[in-house]
Amino acid sequence: MQAQRSVNGREAGKVGCPKPLAALLIILNLLLLGWVCFLQWHRQMDRLDARAAWNVLMEYENCRRVAISNNPSGAVELLRYVAQPRQKGGSRHLNLIVDYERERTVQDIIQHLRQQTGEDLGNDPKRWVDRYGLKRANESKGDGKDKTDTHRLTGGEYK
């Protein structure tokens, strides 16, 4: 019987790598897998933030469109709704875009109110809301109830 030769301390005919190298490769693969999962998670969160921002922008556009075709008290109620600051999401850049669009919508509605009423109460939405809001209009009719229903004013549509 022929004796097996030993190569570098291993038996002849056995293929493989040393145990420390195998452990290192396994650890590196796990770290790489963890990094890929981390990046995928952040990608999904960015996509959700972008969708949420898009929905808010479309909501502002819908409010602008409806307010411009509405009477002053209805336009002011939409102005009140749009002028409220929104909760900030994850992306600073998307927040800047949403804030810009909100300010633009507020200014468009105020400009429409100036043209419709012939008054100039400035650029502060609160002054317009105090002057032409539904609560004030209802109080002047003796109703005394606040009939603010923004969903009704926009037609219940979010396109």
C-alpha cells in the first residue's frame, strides 16, 4: 500500500481552504448581504417619501383649482386648509419642494381672493380666514355653527 503524501500539513487528495479563511469569507458575505439589505430599505423609504410628497402636491393642486372656482368663503376655507404646515417627512429636498408648492398655492388663492373681493388684506392667510371664513359667514347669518368641510369643498376628489 502506498503512503499518502502530506502537502503543507494537509492530506493529499483533500481540497479546501483553511478554516480561518473560510470564516473570513463567510463574515464578509454576511456583511455584504447586510449592506445590500440596508440600501434596499433606504431605497424603499425614499420611494414612500416621494409618493407621499406627490400626493400632497396633487392635493394642493386640487385645492388651488377648486378655490379659484369657488366663492370667497369656500376659497378661504381651502386657504385655511392649505396654509396649515404639514408634518415633515424624511427627505429634506422633498420637504422643500412641498413647502414651496404650499406657499405658491396659498399665494394663488390669496391673489384670487383679491380679484374676487376687491380687497387687499396682505399675504397673511390668517387675515383672509378671519375676514371671509365660513365661521364668520355663518355667524353673520345667525347660524353660529362652523361648517368647515374641506373634503366637501374640494368635491371629495384627489386626482
